[in-house]
Amino acid sequence: MNTQELDREYVAGTYARFPVTIVEGKGSIVKDVDGKEYIDLTSGIAVTSFGACDEIWYKAVCEQAAKIQHMSNLFYTEPCAKLAEMLCDRTGMRRVFFSNSGAEANECAIKTARKYAADTKGPDYHTIITLKNSFHGRTITTLSATGQDHYHEDFRPLTPGFVHAEANNLEYLKALIDAHKTAAIMIECVQGEGGVVPLSHEYVRGIADLTYENDILFIVDEVQTGNGRSGQLYSYMNYGVKPDIVSTAKGLAGGLPLGATLLGEKVKDTLTAGSHGSTFGGNPVACAGAISILGRINDELLEGVKRKSRILFDSFTGSEGIEAVTGMGLMIGLKTTKPAKEVVNDCIAKGVLALTAKDRVRLLPALNIPDELLVKAAEVIKSCCA
Ligand SMILES: *Cc1c(COP(=O)(O)O)cnc(C)c1O
């Protein structure tokens, strides 16, 4: 059997995979088993921040793997401590809990919020408000946080204590805060799986004010939007707000599994020995990879992300078969006249890898994709939309 036949026989059928088997890549070009090359505008869903097998990343990861690949969290390792320092320096947050995925980073955010509320107000202040059309993960609790009902079907009962507010409606939010004993409000500044929909500035600033006034924690899920993708290190920085807790994962370690929950001043001592943990979290190889990525997400790189974003917005806006262009930085959604899935299948046949998010075409290129490749890929996408 070939890879696709083996996979269909033995791997759980949770993914509607495209009929392409990728074997290798370099930067923003990946190659399939037949030697066909593709321009990759997916980055493994915003994971490979500097593309496939980036040399600096690869060297950092291999050097660490040759030293020590894993130690239990009952001992200290340098990459974990150094990465935590870097994340705090860059954000003003105070401490970091490391895990292995976005869902786990959100689980930690939720546990921290519940414990902070229990410690300061009492355990009945446990409600967490999230938004309709949000996505926060696939574990039962992060699924409960996710404000899209179709993900919930077949998995009830869900974790209690989550209510979903309508996005960009502060009055609705105030009513929920009045009706529930609330521990936290959790948002994505750009709803990724929800169709690449940015929240309004007024709304995000309003949430920051409401949470501050009511001593409710403000959690921002930066799993997809984080680590340079929005044109700032974290997308909340585009809104001039300061969350209490930030969760991140996907692009953090450039292609290795790593989640991080950044804890601000209020909650820096909420988690204590024994209150949370992870066997693999803070793994030295993943952290070494992350250090090599984070160290290069500087002003120059972020300017490049914004420039490349403008190239895409300018190229797609008003193009035949494209009804709307949404998003921020290198996280872009296209509302197309043809069904998004059809457009993406056509793009793949023509050598460009793209994704969908709900009814949109979604583009998540590497942060350092060369302009020429980006322009070339955009032309192919436009031809598929027309
Ligand atoms: C992908 C994603 C998650 C879940 O991350 P996993 O690593 O798949 O667990 C959570 N929140 C957002 C916003 C995401 O985009």
C-alpha cells in the first residue's frame, strides 16, 4: 500500500485530507511524493513560521537534540528558562507555563482563571465568557469554550461554566457579566477557524476596560494569531490593550509542538507547585526551536509581514470572483464567489497550497516568504477564483 492507502486504513479518520503526500520542503516550497512542487501558503496552519526546514531553526533544534532531548520538569533545563525570560521581556507578562499544544495552552488559561477567581472571590465565580464563532481547541473543556455548536454535537455533556457572547457587541457582554459570576473573558482578536474575522478596535478596548473595572481576567487566545503573524508579536498589540493571560502555540516553535500560557501580574503566583503540570511541556528541543524563532521576530521582520500583507490585500481586493478580503498581517481570508473548497482544490492542482476556514479561503504563508513567490501564488489563486 502507498502512504495514502496506509493512512486511510490505519489512521483514525478525523481529517478530510487533500490527496497530496508531502515528503520534503525548503522555505515556502514543498514537494510531494511524485516530485511536484508547491508554493506553500499554509505553513502547517500557521506553524512553520519561517517555512520548511529553516536553517537557523534546524541547527538550533539538532544541537539541542544532541545535548539532551528531554528531562522531567522536576529538573531545570536552560532552553525552557531562557524562552520564558524572552517571552516575558517581549510582552511584559510575568511568568510562563509551557505545554504542547494550543488546546493545552488554553486549558492552563482556563484553570488559572478559575483558580484566581476561587482564591479571590470564591469558587462560584467560575463562569468564562467566550465569543460566538470562536475556536479554542478540541479537548472537552476547550470545546466547551468554543462558540460554534457544530463542534459540540455528539460530545455532550460539555464542561459547565462557559457562556458565549456575540462578537463586537459590548451591551450583550455587559448583560452576560451582570447575569453570571464571571472569572474571565476569553477572545481571539482575529477569529481564525471562524473565517479570519478580526474584532473591532472599539470592542477589544471595551473588553479591556470592562474586565479591569470588574476584576475579571482578560484572556487572549493567540494560538493562531501569535508569534508575528498579525504584523505584531501578538495580535492584541495591534489594539493597545494588555491582557492578564495570553495563550499561544502553533507558530511558537517553528514546527515543533509547544504551547505557552503567559501569566500577567495579577495571576503570576496563582499556579503553585502541584496545581498544574505537563510531562512534555517545556521540552528542551521544542524550546530551543522557539528561541531560534522568537529571536528573529524583530521590527524588521514585522515590517516585512505588514508589507507582504499589503501586497496580498492590494492584489485580491476587487479581483474577479473575490467578494471580500479579511484578516490581519499574514492571516488572510477570501470570501469567494465559488465555494472555497473548490477554489482550494483548484489551487492545489495548480501548485499552490491554501486552506479553508468556514466558507472562506484562508492563507497563512510563512512570515519570511519571498515577495516574488507571494505574488506568483496570488496570481494562481486569483485565476482559480475568477
Ligand atoms: C488551532 C487553535 C487552537 C488549538 O490548538 P491545537 O494545537 O490544535 O490544540 C486553539 N485556539 C486557536 C485560536 C487555534 O487557532
